Amino acid sequence: MESQALSVGQLTEYIQSTLESDDRLQNVWVMGEVSSSNPHRSGIFFTLQDSENQSQISCVVWQGLVAKLQEIPARGVKVLVLGSIRLYPQRGQYQLTAWQVLPLGEGLQALQYRQLRARLEAEGLFDLSRKRSLPVHPQTIAVVTSPQAAAWGDIQKTLKQRYPGLKVLLSPATVQGEQAPDSIVRAIARVERDGRAEVLVLARGGGAVEELACFNDEKVARAVADCSIPVVTGIGHQRDESLADLAADVCAHTPTAAAELVVPELATLIAECRQQQTELSEAVQFHLERSQTHLANLKARYNRLPIEQQLQQQRQRVKQQQNRLTQAVNWRFKALEQHQTMLQAKLTALDPQRVLERGYAVVKLESGAIANSVEQVAIGQYLEITLAQGRIQVQVTDLSFN
């Protein structure tokens, strides 16, 4: 028996070799509550305790890593510790040598967010050179959000107030929960296949950090960055920007703000056009008066010349001035006509009768209200359909939901 016995050193060496050769124990996450913490010039020595069965493990963070910790170990704080197991033969005791300490729960999510953000940023996914300008006067806008969300109603209301007659397409998506990332990616792809929209709004109202986690999903960030048309995010939060915000061409902090960014206000456009007309008329009048004054000065100078020379020079210079004046007036009036033509085209496009003549129709309920959703209609109900020429009364026999 004595020949088979191990010395204390041999046993300790064997245990040390066993512990430190286990790969899992060399890069292990351990969670628990800090039961004691002792700062020292060489580092921080603390004890991590399991609150359920009172198990404990000694831990140390060496001084060179203290500044890099996300959370300083303090008594009573629940933390998540990343480190490796080491054994010290002199004491026959093992401990966890820590590299990082995070607040339990949210701390790991924050670390994963930062790591993913750094990786995508290194790929150039958020570069300003990738950002595209929004169309100045889009006629069709796509919105990716939940049809039941308040964000969808806010966007519709804002767009209708700012730019009546605009076509708004809804690509429905789940914007919360485990299924949300895939749902958002499919909704963006649906808009691209449709091909009508000139700009896309990805929106959701405010919520808790966990509820907005889908907008930090890698698949969603890549779908936004790779979208073939400009993307505006309107996610209602006042926290750090999500990965979807960073990948988008333009980021707004609310759905309403996003809607305000994608279209100008029609009333403002009309006022600006009228102001330009006024300024153009004033400019033409100014040039006309200045030219008339110049002509009067020339005539006064000619009066002092011999008659023949006076008449010859007068004809030449008057002709030159007339040509310049004619060119200036023609240019100003041409610009004015172009502004008036553009405004007339926009006003004509908004004429409800013109919309009907393009093949659209207005469907009214029996109450006289306009139907804009299948959910407002019931089988057997009578509807009135207004076309470009005449009206039709129909009875609903079947309903189909998208």
C-alpha cells in the first residue's frame, strides 16, 4: 500500500493537470452573487456564491484587467463572470481567474450586441458611403410594420395630412418576439418583389428592451442594408441605436417622424412655388426698369454726337439692348411657365376624378363611409362602387383576407 501512495505534491499536481487540461474550464461563464470583495494592489479578490445551495468559489481579477471590466464586483451584486479555473499547489485550492464581469442577464446581451455591431461595422455595413438619398417627391411608399400596431395608424395619418393622394403599401410583419426577425426579413423581400415602392419605412412603436430585440438581429440588419430602395427606420425608442437604425439610409426615433421625413408637405410646396413666381416677376420687372434707365442714359449721350453718327450708334446699341432684354424676359417667363406646369401636374394628379379614370374605384359601405379594409365588410352587405363614369351597387358574397 505504501508503494502505491501519492505524495501531497503528486496528488496536487495530478489535480492541477486534470483541471487545467479541461478546455471547458479554460473559457467558462459562471453566474452567481458576490458575497465578498477585497480590492488589492495586485487586483480584486472576491467570492462568488450560489444563492440556492450556498456553494462558493474564490475569484480574482488581476489589476491589468480591472479597467476593462463592465461591472466591478461588489458585495450583493449578481454577476456573470468569464474566466478560467486555476489551482495553486501551495494552498491546495482552486479559483476562477476572471477576464470579464458583467451584470447578470442584460450584461450578456449588451456584450453580444457590441460584438455583433463591431463585426458588421468592420464589414462596412454602416458606412456613410452606403447611405442613399431619399426621393424628393415619392408617389408610392411601402411600410413594414404590424397592421395591428399604433405605428401603422400614426404613419397613415401623417402621410395623408402631408401629401394627399400618396399611395401607401403595407407589407405586414411581426415586430416582437422570436418570430419577428424572419417575419421582418420576409416583409422587406415582399416589397422588393412588388417593385412599386420608391422608399421603405420600417416602423414600430416604443417598448421594453426585450421587445425591440428583433431590430438588433443580424438578419434584419443585413436585409435593411441590402434593400434595393432607400430605407427609413422609425422605431419608437430613446436608447442606443439599433443595428437596423445603423444599417438604414435614414433613422428617425418615432414612426411619425419617419413619415414626415419620406414626403414633403404639399401645402409648403405650393406656398414655395407661389413665392418663386412672385420673385420671378419682381426680377423681370427689375431688369426691365434697369434696361429702360440704361436706354435713357444712352439717348442723352447720343444727343451730344453729330446727327449721322448719333443715329447709327443709337440704332446699333438700341438693337443690342433690345436683344438682351428680350432674352432676359424670355428666360424668366420660361422658368415661370415650367414652375406653373410642375404645380399644375401635381394638382392634376391629386384630382379624385383622375384617379378614378386610371382604373381605380371608391367602395362605400351602406352607412356612406369609405371602405378601406376587408374587415369592415360582411357577407350579404350591400356596397356602392363609384367608377370614373357611374356607380354600381353590389352585394358581398365572399371575403378574402390577405
